[in-house]
Amino acid sequence: MDRLRKLADLLHASAEKYPSKVAAIDGERRVTYSELAEGASRLASGLTATAGLEPGDRVAIAAPTCMEYLVAYWGLQWAGLVPVPVNIRLPSEGVSHVVGHTEASLVLDHPAIPDEAAEAIAASGTRRIELGGPQWLELLDSPPADLVCRQPGDLAIIMHTSGTTGLPKGAMMTHATSLFNIRMAVVSWSWRHEDVHLLVIPLFHCTAAYSAMPSSMYLGSTLVLVPAAEPGPILDAIEAHAVTTFLGVPSLFHLVATRRDLAERKVGSLRMIGYSGSPMPAATIKKLRQAFPGAALHNFFGLTETISNTHVTADADADERPDSIGKPLPEVFQKVLLEDGGEASAGEVGELCLARENVIPGYWLDQERLEDSVQDGWFHTGDLAMVDDQGYTYLRGRKKDMIIVAGENVYALEVERALVQHPKVLEAAVVGIPATGAASYMGEMVKAVVVPEAGSELTAKELRRFCIERLASYQVPQKIEITAELPRTPSGKVMKRLLVEG
């Protein structure tokens, strides 16, 4: 009998199997699986009986990562409602769009969200219930409710993308696609029941909402919620709770690995480190190996549109192939296609395409936009990639990030990977700009914008010399700017159009 047909079944099953097991830790607060399931059940009852919501209605959650967020998310799933996580770092226009575009019947918001987000929610005119407030407590005082029946193909969550241009798109996940991704996440990270997972990635991000948080519920393991992506609180949490897994972005791991007090910390419990989002410098990998000798390192890759995780790099390959995203997960199928539609041979660069079944059903109220990227059953990601003769996949950047210098193809990601190997470089972004003057015959030139390590003295001259030793002549940046920070979207993506314009 198939007992896992919808997301709420995960919590219900773990509460039956492990009622007294700690499901989540938030500061001094702890909740067991039976307590979390009861809270979700009572919230579901209150939302349907008191608030008048019906299965399929959308409910926005605007909150930092906290215990109330977990109860809200699972209460919505218990009632057959559709959570709409709101990126609280978005400007007011983005927050208004997410709430209004999905026709949310209710917003569950937290008093700690930024003022701009709170004002946008208030201006939307949508009903609001404050997480932790009087109405919230009344809802949690409702009698328990049975799980609402939902089908695998029913909508389970709407997660908005936050690209570098335009308003966020509402990526739809069904219960079936969500459960598929959870299986792939568990495989890619080698997670298990007895793990204690550090959750520092915000719950409005697909890695947390699609993968990490529900995977922990699926396994019946423990989540440690850390809302601040800062090395101090992170190391405190690892020590206090014997954390075993830690997901994050390379820049965060750099900050953790270079903490002065790291050697004094008791962090031997950590057995798995997962990272994605940007190139991981080899120097940071070396520091992580020294600081966490018992931890396996995994680079993973996925898109909001591709049901999150699609690739993972094995620990054994982290040092030798730091620039690879690894191999496709067991139930993920890919092709690399050339401009003429033919399949790329080993070593050739083309567009990374994934099988349609590895992709979301569509965008909320904008299905055609996704289907425009699907051809002959393959979703065209817009990412350039190369697969070597051993089956390892390497990204070469976005199609729009390919720079043509005097007829030669320059892949921005390759130049960025070279730049971040410099010991004084923290981050780098590369774009193509029009060639002018005597160099106009080249068509485009390579521009690099670099963020140096704190306190280091870095010059464009030494960076150019560093690149000459590692790159082909046409790949070496003709223009190098050094800056304090890169312009980013609220989700952390570099806004490269601003670098071109700057």
C-alpha cells in the first residue's frame, strides 16, 4: 500500500513512528514529532473551520526561519492548502506580486520581517494572521483535524523564482514532484534518520522548502533552525546540538572555515557538507578538509524549475573536480545539445537539457512560459555545460553569459573559477561588454568585477598577471574592477546587467 501520496503524509508517518523524537530545535525551543503533528492538525482545523479556507486555497507565509514557520507550513499541508513562501528580502513590488499573483486567501506573517515587506503585505488588503499573535494562538487551540485527502497530482506548493530581471515566476510543485525531489535529495546528500541537520538556508528558498526541510521530516531526523547566516551562531549550533549535516553557499563556508576560533570549537560531529550556488574555491575546500576532517563534501546543483536537486559531486571528487557539478541523480536524465539540435560529444559545450519529467508542471497562471523552453520532451535550462568522457558534468555559465571575443567563445564561469583561485579574491563576476576604439574589431571584451578578501590589498595588475598564467589569452579580462560587494537579487544571484551598465 502506498502510504506516502502527499506531503502531509511525511509528518503523519514520522509522528506515528517516532512520536518522542525531536523534530526541530529553534534556540531554546524544541518540538517533538508528535507535538509538531498535533500543532499542524490543530492549525489545519482552525484554518478551515474558523478562517473558512478550503483545500487548494493559497496561503502566503512571510517569516524568517523559525518554529512558527514549520507549524504554519505543515498545518497548511495538513489542511490541503497550498503554501506560498514569500521571500521577505524582496523589495515591496516583489512581495506584493507574490501575494497578489497567487490570489492568496491569507498571509501568515511574522513581526520580525523587514518593514518594507510588512508594508507591502498590509497594502495588499489580504487577510493577515500574525505568527505567534492572539489569532494564531486561537487557531492552535482548535480541536485536532484529520488529514485532508489530496491526490499526488494536486498542487502542493508555489515557490517563486527570483531571477535577475522581471518579476518572480511562481513555480508549481505537486505532491508527486515534491516526493520525487525528497527521494533525490536524500540520495544526493546521503542523509539518514539519526542525522541532526543545520538549516540556515531560508525556508523561502527552494533548497530549504523543496528539499532540506521536508527530507528531514521524511527521515524522522532533527532540524536545527538558525535564521542568521553568520559563522558564530552556526558554530554555536553545531557544538550545542552535535549537528551532522550543513548546507550552504561557498561564501558562507569561506567565512566559517576562516574563523579565528574554529580550532577551539568542538565540531567533530559534522559528517556532511553540501554547497551550491557559485564556484567553491579550491583553497576553501582545503580549509574545510582541515577544519572538518570527518565531513564528506558534496557540490550539488538544481534549479527551481527542475524540482531542485539534479546533480551531485561525490566526496571523492570534491578535490580533484571542484568545478564539476558531478553526475545526474539516479532518476534524473540529461542531454547536452548543440545549436543545431545534435547531442554534444564528450568535451563539447552545449545547452544543458533535462527530461520533461524532471521539471515542474509549470508556472502559476503562466504555463506557456515554461512550455516555450520545452522541445521534444526536453527542458532547455539556458545553462551551458560540458560532459567529460567519465560522465562528469561541468557548467560553463548561462547562454547569455557566453562572451565572443574576436570570434572565440569565452565562458564567464570559466574565468570566474580562475579568478576565485587567487588567494586575495573572495568573489568574482564576469560579463561581456562591447569592445570600443582600437579594440572594436574584437566585438566584445571580458570584464571582471572582483571582491577582495577583507583587509587585503589587491590590484588589477596582479589579477591580470594571475589570469595570464591560467587562461588563454582571449579569456583574460581586458577590464578589471575591484569593488566592496557585487550587486545581488534578494535571493543572492548576481545582477550581471548592472555590471555591464556600470
